[in-house]
Amino acid sequence: MAASGTVIAALRHRDGVLIGADSQASDPIALVRWAVTKLRRIGALPFVIGFSGSMGSAERIFDALDAAGIRPNQLDRKARFQTYLDGLLKPEYTAAAGRSANPFQPIPIWGLAGACIEREARILEYEASGDSSWHEHFHAIGSGAPTAYATFRTLGGRDLCRLSERTALLALLRIIRTTIGVDVSGVSDPIHVWRVACTGASELPDDEVNVNLQAVAEWEQQERQALFAADGLTPEPPA
């Protein structure tokens, strides 16, 4: 199946992890786009994962994770859980790597998860090679990842992890919103966000996301006004 121009970003804050994604898939050969849901909670666990790249591979991995029936106690040991998850994902990563050798299907796959492991909210990445690694503060995958990382650093970098969930949500939405604005050919609204804590995981309702996106737009406008006011000017409305 086709590739997905994507940004999936996960940000730790003082109460857990927020993980968000755009919702567009695109086929670079057929030149078509469509809406997809890139983040899913696995079972009833505090474990949310999303993928960039081949949507077919992503669906097969989601199915494998659901079928595995991961138990809550398997999240009690960080190294053991990582090894177990590596084993579940390796077959599809190996198959995707083989397909990427085909010039008509150069579609590797990356993964990003937020989960409560060893009673602490954590961020776990799966690279296109199938290797996995933990990230302490923030990580982004997909075609929009460079823009997401640049925005993360501009807003404060790892210091954002000191924020409350409410304020960290504004930072995460600004990161994803900026990425969509810059990488318009590959990523698109709407934005979906999950909160992950050791008490559980839940998807933010659309109205909550939209209210906070409006707050982000006002935040950006205040910055523009302050910049232009230094020269006695008023900024034009954003395009």
C-alpha cells in the first residue's frame, strides 16, 4: 500500500507523554491523498503507537499487536518489554525492508510510541531498520520530522518537559501545526492527539484539540504583533 507523508511527534511533560499526528496518507506514484488514523491504543493499555511510511505495513503491525494480547504486567520491565516488542515487529520490518528494494515500492516504515513502562511514561522509536531506542524528552518521525525538531528546539527544547500537560499540549500542537504549514505537500489536518500516563491513555476529543489550536494561533499572532510593533508596524494577517 502507499506511503504516508507524516509527522508524528511525542513530547514528555511532568505528568506523562503527549503523542500527536497529522492525518494524511499519500501515494507518490498515483498522486492521490486520503485521510487516515495514524495513532492507535493497543488493547486497554497505556500504550499508544503510530507509524510513518507504508500504511499496509502499519495495518499489519497494528493487527499483530492487537492479536498478541499484551498484558499489563509485560510493561513492568523496560528491557523485557522492548525485547518482546522487537520480536513482534521484526517480521513486518524485515518484509518492509525487502519491499523497499523494489524501485516501485520504496516504502520503509518508522514507528513511535508513548507508553507507561516501569511506572514511568516513556517514548519509544522504531527506526526503518527495525532497531528500537528510547527518547527522554521528545521525538518525531516522518517527512515532517526535521521541521518538528526545529520547532521543538525553538520553543525550549528539553526544558518543555518541565511543563504541565495543559501547557505541553500547546507546545505539541504548535510543533505539529508549524510542520503542517511548512511541509504542506506531505502532511495535513486534522491533528489527532493522545495523552499517555500510568493511569491510562485517552484520545483528546476534537473540540479540545480545536480549542487549543485556536489558542496556539493567538499565541503566534501575539508574537508577530510584538515583532512588528518594534518598528511601529502592524503585521498582515497570516496567509
